[in-house]
Amino acid sequence: MANKIDSCLTCKHLEIEKNNGIKMPSGRCKAFPEGIPIEIQFGSISHDKPFPGDNGIRYEKKIIKSVIPPVIRRP
């Protein structure tokens, strides 16, 4: 489980939106399509246990694929 402060930002269910070409968290997710409760967003509680209205969806850490190219060996 992520710490309470960054749990939304590292959750695979967080929705991202573009605003003037910049990707930003929307404040919504699959668990809370109408808006993530403040208690979860700002870390009062972590969302690894049921929370009213979460549609049965909990925090799951998103897998970030590396974008670092493999090391090129010189002959």
C-alpha cells in the first residue's frame, strides 16, 4: 500500500485528463467517478479497505513501464 498522501497519484484507477495539453489528475477514478472523497484525496484515510460508495474498487498500485532505453554497448 502506498502512503496515504500519494495513494491516489500512484493508483491505477485514477483518471487523468488533459488541460491545455498538460496531463493532470482529474480528481475522479473508477471507484469514485463523481469525485474522490476529500478524506482519501488528502490522506486522512487510505483506500485499501472498503469505503462508502467505492463500487467495490480499492487502491491498486499502477505499474509504470520503464522508458529508459537499454544500454548500448560499443564494440
